[in-house]
Amino acid sequence: MARIGIIIVIAIIIVSMGSAMYMYTQYQTNFIIGKMGEPVVVGPVEYAISFDGTHKGNKETIPENTFVKIKIIAKNITDEQTRISGGQFYLVDEKQQKHQAVYGGFSADDLRDYLLEPNKPVMFTTQFDVPYDEQKQYSITIRPTKQQSSLDTAVICITNC
């Protein structure tokens, strides 16, 4: 009787470990490493990111440091509308510090919140207020919106790769 009980306990432990490993692999973030200008798919959207220079802002919005501007080409690759926003994009510096996008109405192309139509590429820009140094490496991290419910996260190097 004791041997059967021990076998049952061991079987339960093995089954619970197997189910835990399955759940871990199903809900683990999928990191996608991309290159500047090349398409990267995050959830239902295909992105192409490129460095678009630096600037010192405008009359209404002046940065603490320097604005690093990126160009975003986004294309919805599904049959349904999906939302993208500037909050999905982070600039990460060499110290692994995240910087969120800054909205200042710098141009008509500034990304705030947009509903992407299926299979229609659109171009946006956004900028980040960072202590920019031409010698350092910077990358962009793209995360999906909650609506997109994807585990993909893309990291794209934009300077000194």
C-alpha cells in the first residue's frame, strides 16, 4: 500500500512539473531582434523602424536634453482593424534605461493613437527626450497593445549597431 501511495505522489509531481513547463513556454515573451529599416512583425502589425535624426523641439515643447526622432512604417497584416500608439515604443540606451515617447505636435506625422486598416501601410514619426551621444548605441523596443494580446516584443538597433 505504501509503495502505491509513493508512486501516486511521484506521478502527481511529474505531471505538475510537466504542466508548469508547458504553461511557462506558452506565456513566455518572444523577443524578436531586428535591424533598422527591415520589417519586423509584432502581433498583427509589421513595422519598419529607422533613425530620423535629432532636433531641439518647437516653441511649445522643448526637451530637457535632445529629441531623438524615429520614422515608423506600420502595416496591419490581418483582416481586422487594430490600434497602434506611441506608448508601444521605447528608446533604450546603453545603460538599458527606457525612455518613453514625447508628444508635442511636431508634425502631421506624429504618432499618438491610430486605428490601422488591414493591409494599408502608414508612416509616422515619434521622438524621445534623451541625453543623446552620437557614439552610443540606442535601440527601439516595440511592445504590442493589450488589444493585440501578443507575446512578441521587438528590439531594433537604430544607432551604432
